[in-house]
Amino acid sequence: MAGLRAGAAEVNITPPVGVELTGFGGRPTGCTGVHDEIFAKALVLDDGRTKLAIVTSDLLSMDFDLVERTRKLIYERTGIPASHAMLNSSHTHSAPAAATLRGLGARDEAYCDVLCRKIASAVQMAASQLTEAKFGAAREPVLVGINRRQVVANKGMVLGVNPQGTVAAYVDVLRVERLDGEAMAVLFSHAAHPVVLGGSNLLVTADYPGYAMAVVKQVLGGNVVAMFAQACCGNINAHPRVGGTYADAKRLGTILGAATVKAAALIQTQTTADVPLGMADETVQLPLQPPLPLDEARKQVEAAEQKIKDLFAQPNPHPHPGQLKLAQGTLEWARDMLKLSEEGDKPRTQPFEIQVFRIGDVAVVGLPGEVFVEYQLHLDQHAPFKQTLVLGHTNGCIGYVPTADAFPQGGYEVTTAYKYYGTLMRTPESDGIIRSAGLRLLKAMVDG
């Protein structure tokens, strides 16, 4: 078997001033400046039979049409098919809108067009620089987040802090180095929403992952491509969370970066036949809840229309732009819901791509959603690999993916957030479909 070859590259994807950020509601304007530049980074691996591309970007997420467009460009430029290209977003809430969330920031199509081409360019550059390489992986204890699903008396489930809640208190680290031992790329993954800077922040920033990548680059050398991949952070917030400072983001990033550097230093890399590559990809259908009864759907539209009228009726003749965007987003959802209600109750499903890469005795799973951390822990525990990375926000995002147990508990991720992403929420049965399909693909990587 031919030896492992690898290449890595990065491109700057910082938007111009004025482009709208996404992730928080209520922002009055587009971005007013740049605190730190943001990047898309690519790692291409080739064992002579299979070629894989992993991309990490400092974005909230990417709409599915942008993922499709980017994968097509990657194929045209490198021959790497869509199923072999994994596109992960860090989920920073201070990045340009490349994902459409109602009322939370509009896409700038000119920027998105350049974004797709830049990401494809990063993969193209990485693929053009393939050289013999060694690979290794490690896991290091660390935690920069906290479970955010908190039960409060008389309020129920809220976005808060739950120190007893489930977390993934570790960082997964992949190290790719040249034959002389120089680090080419370090990819690391941790589960925590990058929401240190809140909705009042109007500057572009990668949030804590940017600081973590800077630490890795500073310690391991300027030529290394440091890549942060967001894991399953659906119910995990960086802590402290919204409304923090850049100093807070730097502190968390330094903690995560230091753990990553330690793990990277301990990795014993392997070459040639020790690192076979593989890929499995399947799109499952997740069942959706039925639409509201027709009368209730009409009431939702009326309430949303009244909200907008109330905003204009305030003493200030001009409603707050951010509040108006949110209200308009709610009205858009209500009207879409009414259309579905008029169509009647019939089975509806939503596609969900599960992608698995094998890199020797390591697996990388990509899931397109704000996936709860329990999925990550379950797949990692039962996977037939020495180490398994489970990533959310990969190849697009369908919205929050709660566990079946979370549905009766309610809360933002179950009852509210889906209105930003789509029209209907999924059913609790989605849980079992995702877990079984994920494990089936992981086992196929070994059995096949």
C-alpha cells in the first residue's frame, strides 16, 4: 500500500464591514468592524486509494445550498467527491450569515459566493501540496463549557447553567506531520457554543476557538495549520457565556489551546499501512411533528402581525431594527406554518446526512445540526475505534437535535429554536434513528 500523504491550507474569509452577523437576534446593524480575522482551513488525506477532505470554518453554520455548491467546486477542482468532503463550522455567533435563521441576520449573496470559492480554494491548495506524512491522535481532559439546560422553579427548562448536566470534558486532537516530524496540521474538537461575546457585539470574531487556534499555532510553529472543529454542543455553552468579554474568550481559548498542545506533543504518529482511509455516508429521514391545527395556526399569524403593528405604534416612530427583524422572522414562520396546516396532517420527514471518515484507528463522524452532547458520548462509547470524534454543525445544520429524553422537558432547543431554522420540529423518534444509523456506519468502516 502507498504511504499516507497529506496537505493543509487556509484562506481568510473575513467579510467586509456591513455584512450582517448571525447567531443572535436583535442586532441593529451589520458588522461595524473586525476584532479578529476569520478563516477556513482544509486538510486533505490520501492513502493511494481514498482521498478525504476535512474543512473547518469560523462560521455559525452553512446553508445546505452553500454546502452543495462548495462540494461541487471542490470536486471540479480536485476530483474529491461530495461524500468525501466534510465541512464543519465552529458555530461562532459573531460571523457573517452563511446560514439562514429567521430574523437573525440575512445572507449577503456576494459574500457567500466568494465564501464557497474560497473554501474550495483551500481544499485545492491542500490537495496540490500532498506530501508523505504521519498521523496520530490523542484525547486530553479539558472543559471550557457548561450544560445550559437548567430547571428553574415556576419557569421550567431555561437557558442557564447546570453544573450537574452532561458535558464532554475533553478535547480530541489529530496531528498530521511531515516525515521530519514538523507539524503540518493539528485538528482539535471540543463541545461548547462559542457565545462568549453576546448579541451586542458587532465585530467579527472567531470567539474562543480563534484564541485556541492561535495558541496552537504559536507553540507548534507558524507553518502549522491549526483547525478547530465544533463537536456536539447543542446543549453546552462556553462558560462564561453570552455577554462576556474578549478577555473571557481569550482565557477560555488559552485553556483549550494549552490542552490541545499537550495532547499534540504526546501523540505518537504512524505512517503507511498503519493509517488506512475510509468513508461511509448515509442520509436518513427524520420524522417531523404535525403542523398546528388550522385555527391555532391562524392565531399565530394574527399574533405575529399584531406584534409588528405594536412595534410601529411605540412612541419612537422607528422600531428598533433588531426587534423588527425578529418580529418579521416570527411572522414568516407563522405564515409557513399556516400553509402546512392548510395542507393537512400527513407524514413529513427531514433529510439528515451522517458522514463517517476513517483515518486508521480513528473515526470522525459529521452530523448536520446543533446536536446534543449525549449523541457524541453515545457514538464514541460504542464505536469500534480507538478514538471517535463526533462533530455537529457539519455539512449544514437542520437546527437543534435534542435527545428523546429532552422533548418532555421542553426548553428553547425543543419548543422555540426550530422556528428560526424551519417550520416543523422533529419527533423524539429521531433520536434512535440517528444513533442506530451512526453506529451502523461506524461498524461498516471496520467490517467492510
